[in-house]
Amino acid sequence: MTTPAPRSLRDLRHLTPARVGLGRTGASLPTQALLNFALDHARARDAVHAGFDPPAIAAGLDAIGLRTLLVSSQAGSRAEYLKRPDLGRKLDATSEHLLGSEPHGPCALAIVIGDGLSPSAVKAHAVELVRNLVLKLGAIEPGPAVVASGARVALGDQIGALLGARMVVVLIGERPGLSAPDSLGAYITFSPGAERSDAERNCVSNIHASGLSYDEAAFRIGWLVREGLARRLTGVALKDESGLQARLAPESTRRVT
């Protein structure tokens, strides 16, 4: 029997964007590794401070067929948003009045797109993810889509409550990492309202070119939305078993046919 060759750190580096096996020069990193670190750090900082273009996002959503509303949090500037997370969790007075006076009935699902800590991620991925998601929702018809500036995750609770939504999905730019400055996250909350805590949400994260694809992320989010509505809950009480469903689907199809 042939003994397989031992794996090296170089092999591991091909499997992950994490910084492993960088080597050293004396007591320091090699020049190239140091330059790569500085570049990734700069990209992460740029992602946090990138501009956000709500009308462009709204135009993309309109092309999908979703009616879109633009709102803002109480954070008056990017600097204030970063220093005062609490202000990003509440709508400003104008936005609250807009949603409160919006002619609509209760809806099953509200989709909120917020800039979060990486507007770059939202610009790169949000519209295409929504395009894939609406195909996975089946008979669930989303209500108005909301594009929110200066948004934290919990802003979706207030938005969902004002829209009379049974479920809210918040797509938001995640805190940039040194290997993924444009990662998008999705937070799913049943019966959104001011009393909701993070333990009552489900999260699908790492949606970007080197992470979850749009199709896979939309499949997981769609599963959580359907199951959350059926069971009337989300969060720690709702385990993501979408992978099990995906594995069983081909076999179920063969039995039916």
C-alpha cells in the first residue's frame, strides 16, 4: 500500500485565505506577506467608509419587480454611525413617518437592505442575492423592499413592525475582515418589534465571491423564512436544516417519479 505524501503548510495555504505559513525573515514577516497584510487592511478600512448609493440599489430592486422605499436611521453621518451604534437601530422622524403613513396591508415578508459596516458588500451583492431569493420564496410574496442608510441589524425590527410584516429579512454589510472586505450577511426575524433580541434571529453570513454563492445563500434564507413562518419563530429555537433538505431532495424526487 502506498503511503500518501505528507501535506505541507503550502498545501494548506491553497485551501484557505487565512494567513498561515507566512514564513519569516529574521524576527519579522517576509516583505511580501507584510505588504499583503497592509493592502488587505486598507481594503477593509475602505469598505467601512465606502459611499452608499440607495437610489442605485432601489433601481436594481425595481428591475426585479419590488416596490422600494428609502429610509435613514438617526445617525446623521458616517462618523456618527460608527461612534453611536444605538442611533443606527432607530429610524429618523421623517423615515418613521414615511413608513407609518405608507398605504399597505400586513405582509408576510419585508426585505430590508442596509449599508451596515460594509457598504461595498451591499453594492456588490445585495441586488443579485434578492434576485435569487425571490425565486426561492415560493408562494410567499414580499411586501415593499426598504433600503436603509446608516443601518444596524435591529433597524429591521422597527421597519418590519411599521410595515406590519410577519417576518423581516435584513441584508447588511458585515464587519470587514482582512480576507473578506465585502461580505454580506442576512438576518431573519419572525414578528419583528422593539422587544426582539439577537437570540431571536437567524443569520446567514459570509455571502461573497469566496464564501456562500447567491444561490446557496438564497436557498438557506428561503428555507429559514418558510420554516420560520410555519413554526412562528426564529432564532435559537429554529435550527438551519436546509442542508438536510437539499441532500434529501434528489432522493425524494426519485421516489415521487
